[in-house]
Amino acid sequence: MSPAVPPGAVLMVRVWFDEGDLRVRLTATDDLEGPAHTLGVAGDVDGACDLVRTWLTAVAAGGRGA
């Protein structure tokens, strides 16, 4: 029997500036009824995109975005 695929997943991207520097915090959950967890933080667009790509790849593969 294959593992159950989560019914959905949510990723929240928070963006702010700290003394002019970009800050990004990504929070995610793969259990829409469960708690969210911090996926990671980044200080630039490329870093944030890398975190999103890693999470999306895990979700698309049927795993938990970690």
C-alpha cells in the first residue's frame, strides 16, 4: 500500500526590510489541519526561490515539504 498523499499544502511567504536589507521567512504546512513550521529564512530573492523550489519539489513528489 502506498503512503497517503496529503490533500493539500500551504506556503506563506513573509517579506520585510531590516535596515534596508530584504528579509524573507517561509512558513509551511502539509497538513491543512495541523500546525505550520518555519521552512527557512533568506536574505535575498535567490535564497527564497531556492527554499520554495525545495519545498515544491518535495510536495510534488508526494512527500512532506521539509
